[in-house]
Amino acid sequence: MTQLPTYVLLSLLSLLVSCQTAETELPTVDSRPNIIYILADDLGYGDLSCYGQTNFNTPNIDRLAARGMLLRQHYSGAPVCAPARSVLMTGQHIGHTPVRGNAEVLPEGQEPMPASAKLLPEYLQAAGYQTAGFGKWGLGYPGSEGAPENQGFDYFFGYNCQREAHLYYPTHLWRNDEMVALLDNHGGYQRNTYAPDLIQEEVLDYIRKQQQGPFFLYYAHTVPHAEMQAPEHYMEKYRGQYLPEKTFEGWNPPEYRGKFGYSSQPEGHAAFAAMINLLDDHVGQLLDVLDELDLTDNTLVVFTSDNGPHLEGGADPDYFDSNGPLRGYKRDLYEGGIRVPFLAAWPGHIPAASESSVVSGFQDMLPTFLTSAGVKPPTDIDGINLLPALEGDSSFQGHDVLYWEFSERGGRVAVRQGDWKAIRYQLQTGEGEWELYNLAEDIGETTDLAATELERLNELVNLIPELHLDSPRFPLEGL
């Protein structure tokens, strides 16, 4: 007898539950997995030892690779923070998702996700999951319709605002709609409470409290985004190991420029290694708690990054080969700006120590997580359910077409179909030229084939109007 895949069984279970009458007490679905999604901030494709990093090790994150699957062709939804998160939360790619750029709101926050948008935690919340967000939000200023507590999260703790998250010793964080003052940082003039450690404590406490499950935990970690700061006991481990050092002149306590500038860092190399060590330790502590509570086998854990490595505040991605074989950095639509590491573990479902080259992206997380929870995904999205690929179906076809746009720096667009990728910078100024790359033969995008493959280039360019909904932020004039 042929055994049905897990995602099919869960979908049938969801259908059975949905068919119960309103008067019938619904059965408890203990088999539904907990879901944990860990999103590092500005971590490059080559920043993990399981992806080839040799300057330092990431043994705890590598545990996920050993327990599950590593994807080679997973893409962020955008090359910067807020739109990437919008793609993740809505299942719609950057040409369709509501938030398409880092639009700032003063004094604190970003452009809000509209109330009409239905986000991943809202679907899971409606299905009976406890939902929590930790770390950095960036999709709606405090009190707005886009604030996390208004978008499906039962609980949130962390930074509402991306600018505030530039500070690792901030003046405050948010618990739902309540501002939590960090008084021992003395208004940002002193460095006593390292916010990522405080957020980590809340994450581990939440898992212990919700161990009966099922729960969805969205952990948008702020490391290794600038500013380049780590607690002293981490700095001590790496000081003097990566010479010559990278220095950055910014602000220094008791001077305070806060969210509008990064603090000075005379030891940028040591700071980066220290921050990765801290991030790896945090992942290890989370995995240890799952083991301790006997939750590992019934928890789907995903680890990835929101875009490529950054260049701010003393970061030096070239020194550490942070983008591996890829070209470009954060804000680029070359592979180094948008192709990101991706690890997924779910013992008994995802084969251990496995790899896949399925072409996938942030928009796929919503249908994948919903299907794993036994919830039928909506039809008005761009994402696809990746569970077949994650469960080892090598014949599963990922995306044939992927699309990106970036409204800043003159406007940028990119489209991938099969192994071919077309890119154009300075679209809105009319100064840029189309470039074309064959990623199967040229992962580093070193050889532009636009002049010799004009017909293929035109095929890709002609796909874009159907992939892009015009917005005031980024009209596609001059395409």
C-alpha cells in the first residue's frame, strides 16, 4: 500500500475538521507541528560553515543542516528589510505585496501593512495556533493597523521599528502595544542591556509556556545587521584574530545620534565574528529547549536570512567572503543581494543531512507552513507549497519564474526564468542597460550575455508587466 505524504494527510485532516458542525466539539489535533521561523538580518549566503564559511564556525546552525535539509537556491523576497518581510507574511512576491520598500514613519516605525492584507499568523491563529513574534517587525508603526498585535500575533516582543533596531542597546522595546523602557541603558547613552539577549530570554520562555502547542514562533533576529556591536565576552574571543581590523567612525557614548547613525566600531572584523557567534549560540539554545521539552520531532524549524550581507557600520563582507560565490550585497538584485541560506528540520518528515536545489522564495513559506498545519492555503498568492521538496521528492518542480524589484537607487528589476536571469539597474532614470546571465553556468554573474542572447532576453523582459502591479513607489515607466 502506498503511503501518502505528510502534507496530504494533514490537508485531509484539516478538511475533516472543517466539516464538523458548529455544535460538534472539534477534536484536538495533537499531531499538528509547532512552526518556528528564524530570520537572521543581513546574513550572507556564505556566512554559515555549512555553506562554506571557513573564517569561523556556526556549529549550532549547522545542527539544523544535519537534522534536515539545506536549500541551494532559496531567495529572499527583496534585497532590503521591510519588503522582504511583506513577501514572507503575505505569500505574494514583491510585484504584488503591499509593502514594497523601507518607507519610514517618524518618530518611530515604517509604512503599515494595510488592514485588508491577511498575513501568515492570521491564518494560523484562526486555525487554533498560538502565534508569537520576536525581534524586529518593520511592517507598521506602533498603534497602526500594521502593528504586529493587529496582524495576527497573540504576543510580540522586540523592536517595532527598523531604525530603532539599529541600536543593540536601545532605550526601549515593545511588548505588544506597550513600550518597555530599558532604563539601565540610560536613554541610549550607556550600554548595559543588550537587546538581542533580552529578546532571546523571552523566546525561550515562550516555548516553555506554550509547549503543549501547537504554536507558530516568528523570530526575526536583528543580528548581524549594523550597528556592529556584541557583548564584551564575545568580543574577547575574537579580538586580534582578524587583522588588519576594519574601523568605523560613528557616534560614541556619551554622544548619542541613535537611530540616525551607527555607533563607532574600531574592531569591525572581531565584532562581526562575535555577532555570528552570538546568533549561533541563540539558535543552539532554542534547539536545546526543544530537545529538553521533547518537542523536536513535532516542530518544523526553518532558518534563513532576509537578504544579502550589508556594508554598513564597519561590516566587511569581502574579508569574510560573506556572499560566497555570489556577486553583490544587500540592496543588489544580483544573487548576492537576494539568494540566502535556508535550512529546514522536521525529524521524521524532512530527510536528515539532505540538500535540494529547488528554486524557492519567501513567498513559499505561507503555503508551506499552512499546509504543514493542515490548513488549505489561499489561492490569491504567488507562493507554492514546498513540503514535497522538503520531504525529499526530487521530482518536485519549484518556481519557473521569480521576480524582484527595488525602488531605490534609480529603480532596479530582475526576473529569473529557468536558469536565465535578466537584470536592469537605473530603470527609472533610463540610464541602465539590461544584463543577462545563465546561472547554471555562471552563478557569480560574471559574463553578461545580453548582446548574444537578445531573443531570450526579450522573453524575460516581456514577463515583467504581468508580474508587476504599478504603485506610486515604483511605476514601471521606461521598461
